Amino acid sequence: MKDLNYKKKTLHFSKLDIESVAKKHKTPFFLYSEEILTHNYSTFFEGAKAAGLVKPLVCFAMKSNPNKELIKILAKLGSGADIVSGGELKRALEAGIPADKIVFSGVGKTEEEIIFALKLPGKGINSFNVESLEELEMINACAKKLKKLARICFRLNPVVNPKTHKYISTGNKTHKFGLLEKDVLSNLGKPKYWSNSQLVGLSVHIGSQLLDLKATKKAIQRLSEVGLKTKAKLEFLDVGGGLGIDYHPDETKKLPSIESYMKLIAATLDKHFYSQTDLRPRVVFEPGRRIVAKAGIFVMSVLRNKVSEQNHFVIVDGGMNDFMRPSLYGAFHDLIPVKEAKAKHECHIVGPICETSDCFGSNRLLPALKSGDLLILKDTGAYGYSMGSNYNLRGRPLELLIDTKKKLRVINKAQDY
């Protein structure tokens, strides 16, 4: 991360001295950069335009980070939102994202959430991304009662196996997400589904933290083929999200650039859809991680050391309840001391939670650390605070933002008991 470097032996993030921040604000805390967030969104959107994709709409995956102030920044840049709950829908609207730029995904939409979305002014949200026939039937029934027309996008399950962690793979028939081609095509004309619903789009989303795009290409090909078979005048094709980042140094060479990603999507859609029809549906994206992960770090303080024969534990004040990915997925995140010093020994960085899995990194080569020293966990802007909890009755951490004027703002106060 170019925005994370040492100056005078003290670590800076987005040109701000982390040590000075920790003197004003109690650790642990999340620290975000508006500059990096803006750059990442703009690079993604401009990359889609440069590849010639039709009227690209970037719908930020709010599950990755729903902080209202961050969403406001993205809304001003023109972003839409990919949401999976009524809470996320309300947050997107409160942050200034227009309803017609919101896609409502997720397998468990409730009747209450569906009604709320249908009651929005005008045409309402861009689409309900439908994941089952029973869901479609409920949406249609709600729309009929309200005398509304529901805008429907089928989420297609393309039956592919992306190379990613099994818990974040979503594109095969063994997964709960999406509908198989036969279920999409065989139910297009049934009144119980379509009396007050209109098919406006088709989508795929095969997983998260994708670094190998072979399965992505296959999924978009399937999306194109099924889109043509519907014979519907589709307004958009939603290619999903999931584009990964390089958490580990070994992933840097594997990381697809935005340019190569967009070129692959453009070429696949041109070959399998646009060349076969006069229709020109716009292209919708649902990125989260690629936009916000590198825009955030997690800052922790060392509480104490513990040595158990050959095992050296460094106990910090941040825990798995604050940042879940390492304990849930075994995910790698780099750990960097705020004070520059030579690495001397291997240690395990662990938190205060009463779980053995509360570990941010094992056998990491780090300098000698003492109580009060600061450590940062890199690339924590995505799936950090949003996946946190109050486990062990711990308060949720502070969230801070470095704005474009390099001023520090509290964007979510720390919680305490």
C-alpha cells in the first residue's frame, strides 16, 4: 500500500502520523482514508467506461462497509448500492443514494422489507435481485396489493466453481444463492409471478476475493446466453462483484488489474450477448472489497507479552469481535508496527477474546514489542466493522476518517459498557 509508509521511523497512513492519532483517540480503532476510497471508486468506474461498457453503474456492496459517512462520499461520486437488508436500504437512502441506483440482493428478503422498498416514490429501487421462485411470488403479491409494478432481476446461478474460500463461494448449485437456468426460463410467463412484476435484468455473483477470472468469464458467458434465451427487453446485465485484492504479498502477481478485469467483461459480453442482438442493456457492478478494503486500517495497542516455552504471544487490545476475517476464514492480513524497527523474532499476535481462534497472525516476524506499542492490521476497510460483534460484552471500536484536507473526523463513536 503506497499510502502506508514510514516517515522519520513512524508509520503514516494517507500522509497522517498514526502515532499522533493514537495519542488523541483510544485504541483499538478503524482509520479510513477518503482519498484512497475516492481513488479506488474512480479507478473502477473510469475503467468500466474506458473498456466501452454500456452506461456502467457501480453499486457498492454495502455489506462490506455500511458506515454512513463513507457511503455519503460514494454517493457524491455517483455510486449506487448493492443491499441485502432493509437496514442497508435505509442507510443507502439516508446517505443520499437514489433509489433507482439500488439493487436489492439476498436470499432472505422479508415481506416487511419488500413492502418498504415497493413503497418508495416513483419506480422505486432499480431492482429486486430475486433468488427463489417463492421470493418472486411474494414480491408480486405485495406489489399487487400496493398497486405497484415490481422491477425484477433474476440472479442466475451459473454453476461454476471460483477459486476462493469455500465460505465466500456463491456460484454453484450446492450454494443457497441464485436460480438455475431451467428455473428462470420455465417460469417467465406464469401470472402468479408476473401480474405486477416486470423482468428488467439478469445478474450473476459467484463469490468474493476472486483473483482468478476463469470462472468469472464462464459466469458472464452463461449470463449472456440465458439473457438472450429470456427474449426479454432487458434494461441491464449485472455482472456482480467479488474482485479481490492482494492481502498477502504472494497475491500481488495474481491480482487482476481493473483494466484487465473490465476488458474481460467487455469482450465476453460483446461475444456472447451484444453481437447476438440489437439490445444494449447497461452493465451493473456490485464491488465492495476492491473499493474499500485498502481504504482502511485497524490500529491496536500492545497490552503485554507472554512466553510459553518456544511460543511468544503478543497480546493486543483488538479482538476477533472487532475484526473477524482471520479467525473466521484463516485470512492473512499484514501486521505492521507503528514504530520502525528491525524484525527480531517470531510471535503470535492474539486478542483478549476467550477463543483460541482470536489470533491476527501466527509466527509473524516482528520487532520486540512492549506494552503501549502500536500495531496496525492492514487492508481492513472491508468486512471489518460490518462483521463485528459485542462478543464477551466488548464495546464496538471507534471509526475515524482522514478527509481530503487531511483532517481527522470521528465518523462512528466507540461503544462502551
